[in-house]
Amino acid sequence: MTIKVSVVGATGRMGKLALELIENASDLELYSAIDSKISLEQALGADVIFEATKLEASKQVVEFALANSINIVVATSGWAKSDLVSLNPTDSAVVIVPNFSVGSVLGSRFAAEAAKYFSTIEIIETHHAGKIDSPSGTAIRTAEMIEANRPNPAEVQGAGQKARGEIIAGVPIHSLRVDGVSAKQEVVLGGNQETLVISH
């Protein structure tokens, strides 16, 4: 069986990669390639939408997919736990993937496990200068996983000071956007006279 895929965000980095993967897969067929100038209506009839845009556009694409009973894989960064709660899929599936890198997924999981044993935790995430959103979806998801595993989160010293980063789920996140980097995340965990850094 061949799966018909519509790619939304087809001219972006992830969109172009998706088009290449679909072209080389024997069980996938490109149904439509959609960018900001092409209507989402072009996805009607697809088996699945692969979406990689910006967060606000992503939410609209997901609404469209749900309204039209089309399965959707979301590769857009920035979705928070609160966003997911509001979704109510009935006749279609929504899969939101904060990061497609195995190392990144494991790094976040390891950080969440280590969070049980350290009193202070901060995240530094660095991406290419063209990445518009901050903090990244991966950093947000990591912070939420950390919060879920911390028995007694420490109060963030200096909360409210701009230089302390954005505090999400009790974890300060510092975002860097610089040339020469694709993506990097460091979780710095501090305890009694020791630190642990989990870096990907």
C-alpha cells in the first residue's frame, strides 16, 4: 500500500528533506507540496500531512487536518504541553515530534532521569541564526519532562530578571541564535559541589 503524503512547509529545510525522503521511499507518494502561497485545500485527499512550518501556522494546519479527518505528523518546534491538551482528535491521528534526532530524544530523557538528584537545572539551547522561535520545542519538552521527574523543584534564583532566561516548567531556558550552528542543547544540572552537563 502506498501512503499519499502532503508536505506543508515544502520550501523550508525540513520540508525539502521530507520531499527527498518521500521521493526515495517505495511506500510513500507525494500528494502535494504546499508552501505559504498554496492553499491547504491541496492536501484534501492525502492520507497524511507532514507539517514543518512556524508554530502559529502549525496550529492552523493541525486544525485543518482534524477538521478534514487527515492524519498529521507535526515537525514544527514550539508546541507546549498546554497546546497538546487542547487537541481533540477523533477520526484522525496527530503525532507531534519535537525532535527527530535519536541523540536529542535520549539526551532529554537522560536529563529528566537525572533531575531527581540535582537541586538546580538550566537549559542552554543553540540554533542557527535563521531559527525564529525561542525557546526551541525540544528545550520546552525537556523542561516539561524534567518538571515531571523532580520531587521538589528548587525556586529559581533571580526569576524575572531578563538575563536569567525564560522559565518554563520551573527550568530557566537560555536561547542562542548564531551562525555556524545547526542545533545544540545543553542541560546543566547542579548539586552538592558537583555539576552534570548533558549535551547534544
